[in-house]
Amino acid sequence: MKIAYLGIGNMGVRMAPNLHKGGFDVSVWARYQGNSWHNVEKLMQQDIMGCKTIEDAVKGARITGMCVTNDQAVIEVAMTALPYLEPGAIVLDHSTIAPETARDLAEKYNEKGCFFMDCPISGGESGAEAGTLTVMAGGDRKSFELCKDYFDAISSYAVYMGESGCGSITKLLNQHMAGINQAVVCEAVIMAKRANIDLESLYTIINNSWGRSFAFERIVIERLLHDSFYPTYAPSEMMNKDLHHVLELAESLNYDAKFARLASEYFKKNVDEGRGKWDHSSIIMCME
């Protein structure tokens, strides 16, 4: 079966080889002469077909995966692909976008006899490379079931969350907790430093206590011990975008998400001060 993958950034360049290893005939696309085109050239050396146009990539593909930066890019890429898809074709979008964007695209795809599913992912670059991502899927249930082999190639967990938009909502709830957790860890580290607590010792204690979290495990030694905020696979600008969508979701649900708003303020300030490409943990510089 032919599989297309659109958007060969940090995640796509690691996911496409796993689809190839899964026995699929894979074609990939990124903007020619853009920042990610060198990733396409890298995949071409692994016998994966590189395409300079979306049309060439998706023609004949029954399933198309995609992962791009934001809602605008998702709309542009998905709508460019749609005229070249065969009836019944399924597009799985692994980007993190607003639920409304996912629902709108699903409706447009259904009008053409195709299926658009919001299937955001979690697990980072390491999960993408190992094929152990977590996928949260929203959209047509039958389409989800038809993509089982695809999901098996890229993930350890692929869970159907409900109708269109539910995958995006689930990812935003994950980002809601992740963003707040990042801020809490940074706040605790600031207090630990001011109290002259050794961070490596604190790392050992917290990781064996109820305060343990993935954020604490990831950033205290890797990032905060020596203020190593760049380069990163988890830039502040992406969390800033995601928390903006979280607040939109909360507003649509008539809920005042106080913690999300506070965390969002730190990430926005971090981006405004020029640290958008820096790791999530660099918000400690705003907090200090």
C-alpha cells in the first residue's frame, strides 16, 4: 500500500522510516528549498521517494500522514492535497491544532468523499524514532480501524477518542497539564537555588516522591542544572501556541482555566523576549 507523509520536520523525518520498515511504499514531501528539504534528501537515501509537490506525494496514496507547525499550515497543506486524493482516502494529521480547525477540515473532506482525522501525537523525537509515539485520534471510527497497520508502525498507543476534534482536544488537555507542570518545576527550582539546595540531590529525592513528573525528570538535569536551553525539540513557541488553543477551548466550555492562563503568560513573555526557539524550561528566565 502507498503511504504519503507531508511535512518532514523533526517528527516526520523520524516517523517516515518506521512506515517504510512497516512494509509501506512511502512517498514524502516538504517545501522544496525550505528548511526541511534536506530531511527529504536524507530519506531518499533510505529508498523513500521524495517529492517536490504535494500532488506527486499523495497521488495513489490510501493513507496520508502529515505533521506541520500550526493551524494555517495544516489548512494550506490539507486543502492542497484534497483535489489529488482518491475517494475514500484518509489523511491523518499529527499536528497540534484547534478542534474547530479539525472539524472544518473533516467536513470539507467528507464533501469530497475523503476523510480527515485529527491524530496529534506525544512522545517527542525519541518516540518518533523508536516508533513508540502515543496517538490520540478523532474522526471517523471506521477510518481509524482501517489505519491500524499505519498506527502500529509509528506508535505504542493509538486510541480512538471520538468524533472529529476529540483528538485535538485530548492533545490540548495534555499540553494544558504539560505547560503548567513545566512552570511549576521551574518555580520549584528557583526556590531550591535560593535555599542552596543541591539540584542533583533534589532530582533524586523528587523522582522517588509524589512530586515526580515527566517535566521534572526531563528538564532539571538536562536543562536547568547548567541553563542549557538550546537547541531543543520542545521550543517555547510551540507550547505558547498550544496554550493559546487551551485557553480558547476553556472559553468555549465556559470555564475559567486559571492555571493555564498563568502558564500561558510565562510562555508568551518568553517568546516576546526572543526565546521562542529555546526549550520550554527557559521560561525560568522570565520567572526569575
